[in-house]
Amino acid sequence: MSDLLEAAKLDWSDIDPSIPGTLFERGLDPAKRSQLGAHYTDRDKIMQIVTPVVVQPLRVRWAETRTRIEGLIREAPKETSKRLLQDREFAARAKTLTYPEGLHRAFRKRLAAYRVLDPASGSGDFLYLDLLAATDIEHRVRQPIFGRRQASGTSQRSGNSIAACG
């Protein structure tokens, strides 16, 4: 047990996650392995499940949400260097941009609440690859939708900005 605790303290970040799975499978007696149903599933086979079941639906939902946010931002009153928004227009813009910010927050909240179950468990590669896929989508969600100048057109008066709504 002490060896296991010491191994847990090491930096394993450079080790491909498939290695423990392969070692797990090969460490079992082949006759017992089939009785237990213990089989290591490689990355490509895992992704054949993760991509259509997890990645594609989340990407589609994000694309729909992003398109909706972009449309709402485009419709909001604009302030330029030649034309500052008057108080009423400024208030309308701030109010209009509240909804896209809420859409973005709701999507991020939904993504944060995302759960996956791997009943087989094994080496944990399925969960690991699923987490990588979800993290990639989260990275996309955090990218700016428009450049900071366009998206934060609420001006410096309000402090509201949807530049991080990407």
C-alpha cells in the first residue's frame, strides 16, 4: 500500500492514459479475463462512442446558443467613436445585452453540471477521454464571440461586457 501511495505522489502527466489500461488487461490471466469480462478498450473505440453521444450534441447545442447570442448582440444599439449612445439608447443596449449574457451563463452552467457514467470503470480511459472532450467544448465556450471592442460596446460607463461569451 505504501508503494501505491508513493506512486500517487508522482507526476504522471507525461504518461499516455492508455498505458495503465493496457497493463491492466495484460496483467490478468487471459482465462480469468474473459470470465470477468475485463477488456481494455482503445482510444479509437472509446471515441466512437464519445463523439456521437457526447461531443456532437454538445457542439450542436453550443452552435445554436452562440448563433442566438450573436444575433442578439447584432440587434443591440451600437456606440461608435463618431456616435455615442444617448442615455435611453445606452440603457436599451445594456438591457438588450443582459439576455445574451444569461444565455451564455446558462450554457456554461449546463456544461458544468454535465455528468457521465462509465459502469465498466476499468482503467478510467472512457471517463478520461470524455472529460477531455468536455474540456475542449468548455474552451470553445470561453472564447470571445466577437472581438472585445465589438462585444463590449456597452462602453466603459457600465462595466457590462459579453466579450468573454465565446
